[in-house]
Amino acid sequence: MIAGILLVDGLQGTVSGALTGMIKQIQFSIKIYLHIQFVVFLLTSFHEYDWGFGNDTKRIWQGLGLSNLILTSLFILSLILQIAHYHVP
């Protein structure tokens, strides 16, 4: 699970760097901040509560991993849309 989190986190950093170069940096920084606050807060708080499964701190790592996966997917989608926007004749 940790290896998956690190892989997705590295991919997220790469894609966000590419998007930063394509979009105005301040606008993209605000978008990233709002997405991270919203997605990470919701998923980690959902996984923090004890639902009777006995996973203890494993739920926090699951929430962080899921939020990284969702953010990376959104960044990749945004990158694809930006590339398509630049290549439209």
C-alpha cells in the first residue's frame, strides 16, 4: 500500500508540474490547494472513524492513498484537456 501511495504521489507531482507550466501558476496553485483540502479532508475523516472493522491507523493511510489517486486522476484529466485545448486548430 505504501509503494502505491508513493507511486501515485510521484505521478501527481509530475503532472502538477506539467500543468503549472501550462496554466498561470497562481491560478493552478489555488485550484490545487482547494482540491487537496476538500478531497483529503473528506476521505481521511471518513476513514478515521471506527466502523467496527478494527483497522486502527490503517484507515488513515487508505484515505490518503485514495485522495492521492483521485487528485492524480483529476490532474491527468486536466492535463489531457489542456493539451487538447492547445492543439485545437
